[in-house]
Amino acid sequence: MLATIKAVHTAIYAIMVAAIFYILYCGITGTLNVLLAVSISLVGLEGVVFFVNGWKCPLTALAKKYGDPKGYVGDLFCPEWLSRRTFSVFTSLFVLGLLLVGFRLLSMR
């Protein structure tokens, strides 16, 4: 079960990373479409989930329940150095992407 939890976490992580890079891509290229809105919504939803859970991944408690001593769901499928810096790296990229998209929207007027 722990491997399943970690696999689900890794899949969600990959989707969120793809969404953030797509937002950044759209900001750079000026692409404004439905997929951009979906990507922003997904990242926003993830932010709400983290906020509601006290800035912790809700899968942490499940990982602890099923045998991980730290409840650390990213250590099996993601490099430790990336997992430790996830919030700072990807929040920065997300904000940069949003700023670029905002700039593109404002320049269209």
C-alpha cells in the first residue's frame, strides 16, 4: 500500500510540475488557452489543499499509517534534493509564469 501511495503522490507531483512549466511556457510564448486556465486552476487547488492541511501534503498521514516512519511520500520516486526544495523552486516558477502571463494579458490591451 505504501508503494501505491508514493506512486499516486509521484503522479500528482508530475502533473503539478507539468502544469507549472506549462504556465511558464505560456507566459514566455504568449499562449493563452483553456489548458493554461486548467493549469492555473490545478496549481491553485493544490495550494488550497496544502493551506487546509496546515501546509502539509495530505498523503503524509497515509504514508505514516502504512509504514513510512517519517510519512515522507516523495523519497521513493523523487530525488531527495528536489523534494526538499520543491516549494521554493516551483512556487518561484509558478509566480514567474503568472507574472509573464499577466504581462502578456496587459500587453494585449
